[in-house]
Amino acid sequence: MNESLVHDDFIQNMVMQYADMVMRIAFQNTGNQADAEDVAQEVFLKLMRRPALNDEAHAKAWLIRVTVNQCRDLKKSFWQRQTVPLSGQWREPQPEAREVFAELAKLPRDYRNVIYLYYYEDYTVPEIAKILGRKENTVSSWLTRARKRLKQILEEGVDYI
Amino acid sequence: MKNNRYTRAIDGVRATEEFKERVIERAAEAPARFAEIPAKKKRPFVKWGFAGTLAAVVMLAVFSVPGLLGGEPVIKLPGVAHVERPFEDSFYLNGCFPSGAIYIDNRDFDVICFRDGWLYYENRLDKDSLYKIRPDGTEKTKLSNDKIRDKRLYFADGWIYYASAASLMAGGSTFYKVREDGTGRIQVFHETEYYTGIKFISDGWIYYHIMNDEIIILESDGLSYGITGAYKIRTDGTEKTKITDDAYEAHDEINILLVEDGWIYYSARISGQTNIIFSISPQGGLIAESTAYYAVRTDGTEKIMLHDGKDGALFLSRIVDGWLYYVDHGGSPKLCKMRPDGTERTVLANDVRSSEIYVLDGWVYYSKNARLFRVGTDGTGEMQLGNGLFNNLYNLYEHVFISDGWIHYYYQPESFPNPMRELGKTRIDGTENAVFADDATRFIGVEDGWVYYLGQPTLKESKNGKKVYVYQDSIYKVRIDGTDKQEIKF
């Protein structure tokens, strides 16, 4: 009996739905595609090892949290470089995207995660606080500082197509 | 997603198809690693109980829908319709459970459930709002502008209850109801907590849980949370009432399992308990070994302990003919029954870990080692039915129905690679097997002698030679005898 059949549908569903999100978070944290893929793969393997998640919102929050933690663990590894430039090593990034990633790389990692969750995933500050396990005030502070430093990027200072 | 330079840039970062395939392949091997996870790494908190109970709500037992096949009764095991038993038609429907979601694809619709001849779905061409349509593609009706949270609908008294996805994003849970014809949408109640979920609607009351955010635990492998509050509120949104005060401290959990005949059956971890021992089920679920099971009258006037839970968690099914059927996930998992007051515990079958059991005409149906089994309600005559592989946790409730002496089911043939599935049938006595649709990815429902299902994706080849599955914007129907297959375009 192939016990893996128990979870095949579930993992396929989750990978198809959330692989991009996990990859983006991992990329922001690690700075390159190879590490991001390693992290993302480990995150989904962890997902398979854990008990069932209760709903999609919980599953998504769990994936975000685990991805952030996994990146942190990766960073702790001795073979990891101490600083990793977010230089846009993604496949064929647009010049504009390279600029954005370069600016993003100057931010502390926690700021990047907050920016992503707020601007891309549309989470509220209280939700981000729950997901990242931080106080709302802390998240709010990170968001404010990140906004100041990425003002032009986040507020459409320069448009591009 | 907000629109600015940052979001557009990060939007370009995507997982490649090769990567997704690799992860899916590797993850398929992951369940075998459950044994490698030391129990001590898991926090002391009832996880299996909640997941199992969600499943319990989904699959609450047996009911029949007479006359759907021109006089030949179709008996649906899973939660597609509660006609035979009350609960005020309150249940999780076919496909409403999150695991029933189909793969992400480019369809213009996403099936939520099939009920009473209607297909309920999210219309992706209309902001994912709620629609229903006849399975032949007629009578398309918009029910609500809302996107439904987690694809869960609850039917009671001609109303559809749901939580809006928008409220989730706003940090709370707002529940609405709308008549089944799409009129009269009104807010029923709102909870500020992020995780709130209805469990039952019965006798004009909505029974629901609140998962307090204080319970969210920060741990190396992610989030967890527990249920800290169990409440009921009238379907008009008045008289919010706490059901019991058994467990409200952090990490304690109370979990409504059943609401039957004026009693609420629930599990509870008692405040202050220490040294909780956990084990891991073959499906990966945590089993708490110190969760007690109680029954309390809905008016709170009487309470009894059904089971102390010291030997393992229970999965409670419905009460049928005066017996409460359950699976005991203790040291030697087994299918059992007991009286609703906790007496006369009787073992019906051993080595059963199924989280879904159905009782029908003197037989108990369940999955065992990923196979469909049944045993007499007196514990005799255990036998395997059919050859298909079943998901032990979730598959039965949405993939099994009985008619004309056959059990029809949706399963995974051993020889087929994922995601290939078949719709098959086996004689109710196990003497004969047949396949009546070999191209299904999801069973939708049965109506007027037709079986409706989502077809398999078309296998194509990408530019770099990789396999790509493309889903079609249609559903299929086939006669219950396996003939006259037709494609229905929406």
C-alpha cells in the first residue's frame, strides 16, 4: 500500500497554489534563486510532515511563517554568506526589477517580509503581527521605516511598464 | 495586491514548473518520514482532535435521497444532503472541506459543492462571487457578491451561511446568510478573532468555535493554534452564549464534535493538565492522549463524561439507533460503538484508523489501510470492498454513494499515477467490481441517473519538454451504468 497517496492531492494543491508565494518570500530573504528553491522545497516537505492544517488561511499563514524561519535557519548555516545581495539573480529579471531588488536588499530582512506581506499579500498589520509572531507596534514600526526608505518604489515615484 | 513598482517586481519571481514537479515528487515520499519525527518536538496541544473533528462534521453519517433514479433510491454516504436525519441540513458539503479543492488552474469556475441538484461554485469571471447552476449548465444564479471564506457553506432552513473572505482579510470573521435563491443577504454575527468557524447549525442555533490568537505558538516549524472558546448564537444573531467553561486557558482546547438530540458532544483538555503525551497517527495527525469527552445538554442542565480519553483520542461519528459509533485512536486503533451516555463500549473491528465512518442498514463503512471496508454493526462480517485506494482521512465523505445494490466511489487505482482517478463501483456484498469513468479528477455528485465529475487535465508538453496539465472549462456527466458520457460547457 502506498501511504503517500494519502497526501498526494493535498501537496499538489498546496504547491500549485502557494509555490510562487513561498518562492518570493524565500527569494527576498536569501537573495538568490538556488537558495530560494532549497528553502521552498524544505518548506513543502515540512508541510507534509505536519498534521493537517485547519483551513486555507491557516495553511497560508503557516507556510509564510515556516518560510521565514527556514530562511533564518539557512542564514545560520556556516556555509552561508553573511550578506547576500538581492541583486536580481532571478531568471531574466527586468531592469526595473533589478533596481527594486537592489533597493530592497538594503533593508533588514524583517522589513522585507513586512513589505511583502503588506503590499503583495494584502495582509493587515495585525495579521502580519500574528503570522510573524511580533507585536503590532513592532510591525507597524518596521512598515513605517520601510516605507520611508522605499518611498519612491512603493508610492509610484517613477512609473514603468 | 497593491500596485506599485515593488509588487510588480516581486510578482516576476515565480516558482518554475520544473521546481513544482520536483517538490511534488519529493513530497509524495514524505509521509514515510512521519516515523522519524520525535513526538517530543510537537507541542502539547490537541491537533488531531481538531482536524479529525472537522472531518467529522464533513462526514456525519448516513442519509438517503429517495427517488433520484426514477424510483431507485440513491443513498449517499457522505455529507451531500441531510434528508433522513435532522441537523437542520447543517453540515459541511461535498467539496466544502479545504482538502477537496481542485488544483489551481485556469477554469472560470471553482466548484464548492453539489447539493439538491445545484452546483455551487465561485465564479472567477465575477470576482470569485458565489453562484449556483444546474449541472446541465442552465439556471445560472448569482447568490452573493461575497467570496466565500475557505469554500465552506452551511445550509439550514433555506438559508446558506458563510464567512466572507473579505472579513478574514480585515482581521476578523463576519458570517452572513443568504437565501438559497440569492435574496435577503444579511450579516448574522461578527467575531473579531481571526479564526472563527461554524461547526453545526441546529434548532435555530449556530454552534461555533473561536480560536484565540493568544494560542498561536511561535515555534521553529511554524504556527499552531487551539480552540479556546465554543459558543452558540441564534441564527438571527442574538443571544450569544458560551457553551461550557471547561477549558479556557492557553493551550487548552474545547472542540464540539456533535450536536444531537438536545446534547452537545465535545472534547476538552482540562486546564492545568501536565505531562500530556502525544503520538503521531499514520496520517501524520497528532493524537492527544489526555483529552476527555463529554456530553452536555444544550441548555447546560446536565453534563456527563463519555470517555476519559486517557488511552487515545476518539473520532465520534453519529448516533444511529441508540449507538454512538467512533474510532478509538489509542494504542491499538479500533472501530467501536457505545451508548450515548458512555456505557456499553463495544469493539467492532481492530486496526481501524479511519476518520470517517458511516452507518447504514446494519453495516458500518470505513477506510482501513486506504481501502474501503465494512463490518456489521454487531462486529461480524468485516470485509474489504473494491480495489481502490482511499485517502484515510478525507476521501470517503465526498466520493461514495450507494444505489441499486452497488457502492459507487471515486478512488485512485494502484496502477495509475497521480492525479489520475477513476469512478468505480463494487457490489454492496463485494462480489463484483466495475469502472464507469476512468478520466475523473473529482467526483461532483449524482442526479437523475447521471454522475457528474471534473475531468482529468489534458496532458501537454511545454517548450522544454516538460509535462503540463491543462484543465478544461467544463464538467462531465456519465450515466450511472457507465454509458453516454457527455461534456458540459459552462
